[in-house]
Amino acid sequence: MQHVNEKNTHYENAAGGQDSPKAVQIEIVLNEAIKQLPEKQRFVFMLRYFEEMNYEKIASITGTTVGGAKANFHQALKKMEEMIKGH
């Protein structure tokens, strides 16, 4: 999860270099949402978002099609959006 922390540090620095309570709360909610994703969707999400891999590379790593990789990523986003709406 090193990349999660790097992205969050970037966000916090952009917000004034402080760990504001709101930034910490957002980090907690996002991490919990990611943890609740099914394994394959979580893996595809991490590769696409944090590693910034293209769908072709993700498909190669996961042994699926490009369409399958795209579907997993978008399903992960949709599930995370629903989980986050409750907070």
C-alpha cells in the first residue's frame, strides 16, 4: 500500500501540507472501500489507479481480456462509489 500513502501525501501537501481531519477521514473511508472490493476487482483497481497501468498490461497480468479488465475496474469504481455514499 505504499502507493496509497504516496497519493495521499500528495493530496495532503496540496491541501497545505497538513494531515487535516477531513483528509484523514477521506483516507480511512477510501481504504475501507478498497478493502471491501472482491479480490480481482481490488487487484485491477490497484493496478489501474495506483500503478497507472494501461488496460492491455492489466489484461496480460490478470489473464483476462482488455474488456474484462475494463469491466473489473469500472465495477470496482461503481461499488466504491456506493460504499462511500454512506459516509
